[in-house]
Amino acid sequence: METTTIHPAESYLRNETNPSSLYVRIAGKRRRLFINRDRGIIGIIAPGKRTKGYVFTDWSSIEQIYYPSQEQEANTDRKLILKYQKLARLATHTNAWLRDIANADLDKSLYENHITTGTRIDGKCIGLATIEKYCGTASMQRFREAMKNKESFSTCRFDFCGYDGTLWCELRDNGDMSAGFSKEYRNCGNGY
């Protein structure tokens, strides 16, 4: 009877308390292994791809395992909060959300600080200059005037990188201005 030993990388990925991906070195190159926990299948990301891969079974080809550290994850959260704080300081107005960003705890994530909703797009920010390219200069000028004059404003839907976009602002009861950019799947009105 032959005993089989499980590779440390496979053991790491199969442990449900660990992240679902792990970086390893194969043939001198850094590659990412991942596990589909619903099916229990371990795969490797294909070269030149970010999300597509294939089933991985060649455990003997792994030269080194790069285990993630808790410090790296905490440092990533810290950098994202500092990024949001920098952007909040650039704002020409103030509101409760911007004050929450300014007072955010650097030891917590964006989600734990109630800054974002905890989705895969956390940390991605779309600037007004980018939005202006799609909504047009006239709409952006009206938006900026509405913010300055503390008035409500909303653009019509416009094409934004394959999505429907809407830029809006409104005055809150306490005198704060609230503004946002809504990006939705085209013709669905689903609030992506």
C-alpha cells in the first residue's frame, strides 16, 4: 500500500481558512494557483491572463511557495484608506461620508470603516475628468455649478465604457452636499 503525501501548496489551498489563491514559482516564473472550493479543483492562471486558467496537477514542478502574510493584507488596506483620505482632502465640499473617510481607522478595511460596500472594486476611483469625457463638458459644467450653488442636479444617462452612467448631486437636510456617479449595466437600470 502506497502512502501519498499532499503538497504544502495544495494543503494551503484546501484549508478553508486561507485565501483561495496562492503564488508559487514554476520554471523560474511567478504563477498563481487557485482553488474552486465548490468543486474542490485546483487550477493555475494561464500565462498572460488574470482570471482564466486550467486544472493544475504537476505539484513536483513547484520550486517555491510565496505564502501571503497578514502584514501584506493589512498594509494593502492601510494604503487604500490613505488613498481615499488623500482624495477626500481634494474635495471642494464636505459631507458625512467625507468626514468618515477623514476619521477612518487605519487598522480596519474600507468596508469595516463603512467607506465602501466591500465588493471586488474596492479602491477603484473614477475621477471627474474621466466622467467628463463621456458625459460631455456642458453636463460637467452644470454639475460643478450645482455643487457650488448647493442645488440638486442629475444628468441623463450617457454611455460610459459600455455601461450607462449618471452623474448626480443633491442637498441634504443638514446642508451637506451629496454627490455620486451611478454606473449600471446597459439598459438594465440595476445599479452596478
